[in-house]
Amino acid sequence: MASTDITSFAEYLKGSRRIMALLGAGLSASSGLPTFRGAGGLWRSYDATELATPEAFEANPDLVWQFYSYRRHMALKAQPNRAHYALAELARRNKDFVTLSQNVDGLSQRANHPLDQLHLLHGNLFTVKCTSFYCNYSRANDFTDPIVPALAIPKNFPEPRPSSDDKTGEEASKSLDDAMKAGGERELDISDERVPLAPLSRDVLPQCPECKEGLLRPGVVWFGESLPTHTLDLVDEWMLEDRIDLMLVIGTSSRVYPAAGYVEKARSRGARVAVVNMDPVSMGSVRLTSSDWYFEGDAGVLVPEILRSVIGDI
Ligand code: OAD
């Protein structure tokens, strides 16, 4: 049975030098971004993981781009929460703290997490790359929203008021003006399948500016694809340098491999494990022992609290 005692964790944290963290979508849940397997894991009628494959992109590049364009938009509108800032602060204070993030939303980067201590296992929504086999084009830090005009989130305009006299146009534009002043124009939630989405032709989707033939795609790792080798090598090197004191597992269902496998790898290098999760049944492969900790609740609240003994108040 894992401990839930923050005091014993805080003591152990103070004496820990080599620390690793595995982050998942639950970290960004208190910033308002949906997780994959929790409530909100469905996008329209699709399981989010159905759209995250090379085959889905091949078959329906417009639908997959609409999904990712929406995720880019939501991630840009969201703000990093206190847990992102707390982890960034721990990284600044301890150069032996290494973070593996499965998140592609860019919130850790926007919380100024030191980039050399942040390893992105599943890529980044704001990198785009060419899908052509013959082209290596890729572009990082593309925060254009929408990335092409055709992928703009549709807006809901109020219906023009019908009029029986010759002032129809005037009336309609007045009603639109009034509605706009009152905040009447609003973005539609395209994750709701009742909002119609028009199919888009290939030529309005993001195109490769270099080879001018391939479509661009989001720079995230899709199911069936390999994780970035360079990143995995850096992590393995770090792990082999010395024993590991502590493994933090924050807001992840620990069901997707190889990411989830790092918990047991760290344990085999000596680490005690501390899990922060909203839901005790949703921890996949992580088996906790009596030398571990389990903190149940919102990462946005708990992470700054459990790290306070080292980072102070956030
Ligand atoms: P999941 O959606 O599988 O799991 C999110 C976890 O966060 C669950 O265990 C929730 O209980 C927990 N959670 C939800 N809200 C929380 C909160 N406010 N505070 C703390 N915990 C909370 O997301 P990931 O584990 O990140 O991969 O999923 C792993 C990978 O599967 C993703 O990177 C993505 C996905 O398919 C790719 O796209 C390749």
C-alpha cells in the first residue's frame, strides 16, 4: 500500500538528487484541455486515438487536420497551470531533474520549463513536417492559428432578422451589429458532432513549401510510429549515468508504451515512485509498493504542494 503522506514525501524529495518525471494529459486538465481516456476523450464521434494514426491521415487528411487544428487552437487559448510552473521551477533548481512529457500542448514550454531538461516523447502540436517520403521539411514553433484559412474554427453568426419591407439588408446588418456588441459572434465547438464540418479539398490543407508536393502534417507521434530516437537516446544515457532517487508520475494513465515503461525502468535504477492522479483506478501498469507515494487529486493543486519543500510557494 503506497503512502499518502506529504510530509514523508517532502523529506525524501529534499534528499533526492536524480529525479525523473513522466507527465501525461492529466497535467493539462486543470488548464482546461481534455485528456485522451477520460471524459472528453471523444472528439466528435471519434475516439481521439482513432484519428492519431498515419492511416487516418492518409484516408482523411481534412478530418485529421481539423482535429489537430482544433487542438492547436485550444492549446494556444489555454494557460499553463501551477503544476507546469512548479515543475519548471524544480528543473531550474535541480539540473539533475529530467522530465519526459507525453503532452504535445506546449504548456510546459510556455511555463518556461528549461528545454534541455524537457524531453518530448510524443512530439509537439506546433511542429509541422512534410508527409512526402522524399522530403525532410519540418518547421518548429509554428503558432499560426489557424495554420491555413480553411482550418479556421467556424463562427456562429446570428440569423438575419426577417423583414417584410425594403429595409431587409439594413435590419439584418443592424441585428448582426447588435449581436456582435453583445458578444453574439462566437466560435463553434467543433468537437461537438452536431456542428457540421464541411469536407475540405486537399489543396486548401497545409502544403509543404519546400517540395511543393506533400501535405504538411502535425509533428506528433502517431500510433504505430516510433518515438524520436535522439530523445530516447538522451534519456537512456541519463538513466545509465547513476542511480535514480525519485520517479514522479503525473496525470498519466500509464497505458501507452514505451512511455509508461519508464516508471519500472526508473524503479530498477533505484527510484521510489510518487504518483499524482485524479483517479486511483486509472494508473495502467504502475504497481505501487509500500515505499511509494500516491497523491489523489488535481495535479494543478497537488504538484505545487508536494514540491513546496524544495521550490517554495508558486
Ligand atoms: P490519458 O487520457 O490516457 O490519461 C490521463 C490521466 O490523467 C488519467 O489517468 C486521469 O485519471 C488523469 N487525470 C485527469 N485529470 C487529472 C487532473 N486534473 N489531475 C491529475 N490527473 C488527472 O492521457 P495520457 O496518459 O497522457 O499519445 O495518454 C498517453 C498518450 O496516449 C498520449 O500522449 C497520447 C494518447 O493517445 C499519442 O497521441 C501518441
